[in-house]
Amino acid sequence: MACKTSLSVEREEASTSKISVPTDHPTPCEAKRFKQQREEIRSVSPVPSCVSMKSDQSMAQPMKFGDEPFTDQRLTYCYLTERCCKALASTLSSTSSDLRELDLSKNDLKDSGVALLSIGLGSPQCKLETLRLSGCRVTGKSCASLASALKSNPSHLRELDLSGSNTGDSGVSLLSAALEDPLCKLETLRLSRCSVTEEGCASLASALWSNPSNLRELDLSCNYPGDSGVKLLSALLEDPHKLKTLRLNTCKLTENCCQALASALSSNSSSLRELDLSKNRLQDSGMTLLCAGLGNPHCKLGMLKLSECGFTDKGCASLASALRSNPSHLREVDLSWNYPGDSGVKLITALLEDPCCKLKTLRLSPWARDW
């Protein structure tokens, strides 16, 4: 019987293996998600008036969270506007506030709202570590306010999510200026779907060369860096730094960027542990180039995502060869939505019998449920 290709293989610690087909389900519609999150917030939030979402007039005054420490507030899909941001800024500036995480994603805050919010972020009393503003209809102007806040109070914010914003290269340039500050402690920067091109990549690379010690995760998915932009970032990865996760899925990349990435993976100073190149037309030629880096003993990559990259059993042969050459690090590989064929699957799964191979998860299908 032909070997089935729609499966994923999970290897357990005790040298056992589990074969499964997908468990993921399609994302529910926004209306259902909004209802679920509203109920969740209502059940835990001490400010039910601001989560009733009929308007944000109830947030015209500073938010008070009672006597207990309140460190996490999620207000996604809450129909908030810039009018609530002054109250939030006042809360962030309060010496009594213990808020560490604030999620305002999918609200119509716009640049004016982020400007107000940034006043609170820039306060020496602000202890916020995570700020999520995904899909808040902001532009590069907001990046100026945020960059100013990062430099005026650089010691706390660790994660910033601006995904789905029209920041563009100009906004990325402003944020990069903040990243160059040696006191900036930002560890995670999410810029998915932000209209970033090669120019934005150049700004980021320059900033990280200046201050390479803190950023650990960079998400540039669904942008337009081009192969040339990825080459700039790859050159950065060859120098000492702490970047561990780089997401470049759906960036219209080709095999022309793969040699530079392979060189970065081969560098003894590279700290990269997770690389996402899904939904780029790398094809077999790109896979062959990339695997030259994966097979290098200096490569420490633990997770590689190559879903929908257009390669065949030839690409699988290159990957199998790389894993035999350097079997000690790669733990998870996603090859779903490609064309490995029965022969390609056999090449990869045969590696699981090698006791030196540390591969625990092999995805050959978009979803997984118990076989």
C-alpha cells in the first residue's frame, strides 16, 4: 500500500513514537471569538463596565483594579477607540499599578490613541512588559510615539506586537532607532503584515548590529522583504547576537535567499533556534542550499517550518542528508502542503529509527488528530 503523506509523527522522550493526523481546527469567525473573549473577560475583570463594550465612555476615568494585584488585561475585539487611551495611560503611570500585560488588539485606537497611550508607557512608574496592538489601525506615526516611550522608559517593555498595522518602512525605521539604545530591553517585536520591505530590514539589521544583546524574536511574516532583505538579516545572524526566533512566512521569498540563510545557520556564533519560511516558493533548489547549513555541526536550529514551499522528494533527500550529518539539534520539522511523495516520506521517516536523531515532531499534513 502506498505510504500516506497526510500525517505527523511525534516522538516521545522514551524512544517511542506516535503517529497522528491533525488536531487543529479552522479558526472560528470573529463574532464567535469576540463572544468567547467577552465572556472570559467579564468573568475575571473587575471593570465590567468597560467590557460591556457598548461604548468606551466608562473608561474616561483612570482604571482601578481593587486591592489585589492586577497584572494582566485583555481587551481584544472590544470596540474601543482612542477615547479610552487617556485613562489607560493614567493607569500605566500610577505608582500603584502592577499591570504587566495589556492586549488592545483589534480595537480602533488609531495613531491618536497610541500617542495618548505612549504617554503612560514613557512614565518611570510604568511596569508594563507586554503590549499588543495588533490590528489597531495605526501607522508609522504611532511608531514615533512608541519609540519615544521606549527610550524614555526603556527598562520594562519586553514584547511589542504591531501586527496588521500600516507602519511601513518609515515606522520600522523609528522603532529601530529605539532598538539602537543600549538600555532598550525589548525581546520580542512582531511586525507581521506591516508593509515592511528591504528598506525596513536594513533599518532593523543596522539597529541590531548596534545593540545585539536583547532582541530574541522577530516576526516579519506577510511582508515584502525580498531575498535582498533576508540577505541583510542573514548577515546579522552570522555575528554574535541573541536572536532565537525569526519568522518569515508568506514573504514571497525564493531560493535566492537560501544560501545566505545557510551561511547564517553554519555560523558558530548563531543563536537561532526557530526559523519559519513557510509559504515561500523555495522549491527543491532552495531546500538543497538551506540544507547545506542545516547539516553543518555548528547549526543549532531546533525548529524549522517549511510548509507550502513547493519542494518534492528531492528536497526531502537533501533534508534527510542534512539530518544524518547533524542529527543532534533539530527537534521539529513542518513539511506540510508540499509534494514529498511516498519516496520522500520514507526517506524522512527512516531517520526516526536512528538513535542519534533527536527529531520528535514531523508534520506532513496541515492538521493532526489521533490516528
